[in-house]
Amino acid sequence: MASSEAHVPRDNYLLASLGHVGQQRIFPHLQCVEMPLGKVLYESGDALRHVYFPADCIVSLLYVLESGASAEISVVGNEGLIGIALFMGGETTLSRALVESAGTAYRLSGQLLKDEFHKSAELQLLLLRYTQSVITQMAQTAVCNRHHSLEQQLCRWLLRSLDRLSSSQLTMTQERIAGMLGVRRESVTSAAGKLQKLGAIEYHRGKITVLDRPQLESLCCECYAVVKKETDRLLQPVGCELANHSGRRHIRAVLC
């Protein structure tokens, strides 16, 4: 159990974006839990029982092949949640959810989230917009992995991780990075070495420190900026106004 004094539900963007009524209905059912590095939240094909709202951890969603090889398809930090298949009706997913950076998260019963999703137009709109941002990330990652160099992919991965951390340092072995990117460890060693020689990063004993973020952004391909721009657009604060007109309920989204 993680300390409830260290974090509050509003450390997660989706939870913070809920209106007063939505927070009153959901917050009492949240459980603050520790998310240690390397913890597997669920495997491919598992029935999902809970969703997780990261407070300061990062969770990687990986697609794992029969051979055991894997590649990251999306990453989730305090902007989102793990377990979108629950409210989308799938109940299970083909990905593995692995804690990439340790921290804490808020766990919620999947059934409770589904019930609230169908009751609350505000929550429904918020989660659907978040799901669209995840789809964007997955699509751009697929294109990036096919058309851009490993150095560019590594820059994208580092920048995406930095956006979800409060510091410029990541604890990550080259072997684990290789698993995220779906390449050989030696390839990551070579790519990280090039970035280190350029002065963009420093890598030592499983710790990566970003020394020059602007340079990292200049070395990166277009994919990082494309995803960030679209995610920022979709996850602007959303208010949901309900009005009854001629016995019909209409929903209007208001972007602040």
C-alpha cells in the first residue's frame, strides 16, 4: 500500500478533470497502490478486473509474440489510465502492461468504472477522448518503427518518458529499452552511445540522464511532436453540459 499522504487522486489528469459530482462518486473507491519497477499489471489475454490511474509512475503496454519477443505499442503516465478495454467492451486485451518507471497509481474496480461510464456523460466523453489519444499514439508508433532510424526512435522514447516524469533522469537498462523498441540490445548500446557522444544524454549503470533536451528534440523524428500536439488537443479540460430539449438529452462538450 502506498502512502495516501504522498499523492492525491488529482495527481492524475483524468481524475483531476472530473467535475465535483464525478469525483464524489469515484474518489472514495480509489486505492493508492505502489507500482514497483518491472511489475506486470496484466498479461495478454487476462480478464481485466481493475483499471489503474498513474500518479507518478509510467506503464508500458507491450505486444508480446509467441517467441517471447516484444515491442512497446503505447505508454501511459499521469495523463491517462491502464485498462481501456474494460469500458470499451473488450474485457481482455492482447497487450502486457509493465511498469516502466516506479511510483504509485490509483486502482479502481473495473465494474465500478463501467457502471459510471454508462451513467456519466462527463466521464464517458473524457475517457473516449483519452482513448482517441491512445489510438493516435499507437498509430504513430507503428509508422515510426517502420520508417525512422533507431536513434530517432530512442529520442522519441526518451522524450515521451520525460514528459511523464518530474526529473530528467530515467532508470532503465539497455536490455529493457531493447524490449520496448523491439530491437537487439547491441543496437540500443550503439544508438545510446551516439547520443551520449553528441552530449544529449549521459548513460551510466542503468541510469539515463537527459543533458540537452532541445538537442534531443532536434535529433528526433516528427513522430514525437505529432503525438504530443494531438494528445494536448484531445486532453484539454473538458466540461460536459447536459440539457433537456423536447424530452431528449443533448451533450455539448466545452473546451476551456
